[in-house]
Amino acid sequence: MELRCTCGAYLPSDARFCHKCGKPQYEEDAARLAAENTPAPVQAPLDVPGTAKTSPIGFGNLRAVTITIAVAAVTLIPLSLAMIAPPLSLIVLAAAGYCAAYFYRRQTSQPLSAGGGAWLGVMTGIWLFVVFALCAAVVSVKVSSPADLAVMKATLAHVPGAANMLDDPHQFIVTIGESLILLFFLSTLSAAFGGMLAARTLARRSQP
Ligand SMILES: [Zn+2]
């Protein structure tokens, strides 16, 4: 016997699909097609409160990187002035960490933990250390060249002790290296202290 599709077309008795409208003539084909055309249920995004808006403080957090670089760049001025009295530089470094945490807290308007503040300070200290290390590298290269060494000796002639330091360039470079290690810990720890202080002060102030 001849089949007739709902669209009106006459179909051969063994037709699985209508040649005119494409409608499946068997229940199993209809079910399979329906299953294929049903869109997969949209997976609801995992909504974890607190983590969605801000990435953790670190070098992967663009805002933290930008703020700490800016603070470190500005800090270079008072830091070079503090060379007159080296203990002052510790206060300058702590202030830099404080400023980094303060600006980050203001920009994100998210609560800042003491650890987060300290980490912002450490990042600021690391950028400053990078500048120190570059300066040390330049000085080390200069000292290695006899012509530049003579110029440096002439420049530092009036600074007591400085010219003597340059008498042994190798010892001088070793001293620079040792100072850098000390500088790394001093700059990161002082700035971390400042950042932690800022986080605690700001948290206390925002309490009702
Ligand atoms: Zn049909």
C-alpha cells in the first residue's frame, strides 16, 4: 500500500523519510532527530562569591602590577634622597608599601587582607630591587673597564673612602653583589610591613 505524508506527498511503502518535506515516517527516526536538534542544556557558570570580580594579588593581577610599578617609580625620588641617611630609606620603603596597598584598596573597593597588603608591598619592593640590580649591573660593567674606572675614581676623589673602594674592582663587584642580597630583603620586607600596616589601618577604618 502507498503511504501518504502529512504534507500531502505520496511516498513509496518503504520510505523512511518524505522526499518532499523531509519528515521522518518512522517513530525511531523522529525521536532521534528530535534528540539531535535539542540544544544541550547551558551549563550555569559557577558563581563563587568573592573570586569572580578580582583575581588574587600577585604578578598575574594587572591592577596590582600597575599600581606597584607606579608607586615604585615615584618612590625612586625620595629613596635616592634618603641615601644621605640610609636608615631613612627603610621608612621610605615602608611608606611605598603603604601607598601601594592604599591605592589598590581604593581602586578595587574590595576588602584587603593583611596578607594581601603585605604582598602588594613585596611587589613594590621587587620592582625597586630590579632598578637597584640594573644600576649595580651597569656599575659592575663600568668598573671592569679600566678607562671608565679611572673616570669613576676621579669623580669620587673627594668622597672619603669611595676612591679606595675602587682600588680593587673585583672586591668592589663582590661587595655590590652582597649589598644587593641585603637590599632585596630590606626593600621587600620594609615595603611588606608598610603594605600590611595599610591593610590593617584601612580595615579598621571601614568598620562600622
Ligand atoms: Zn512530507
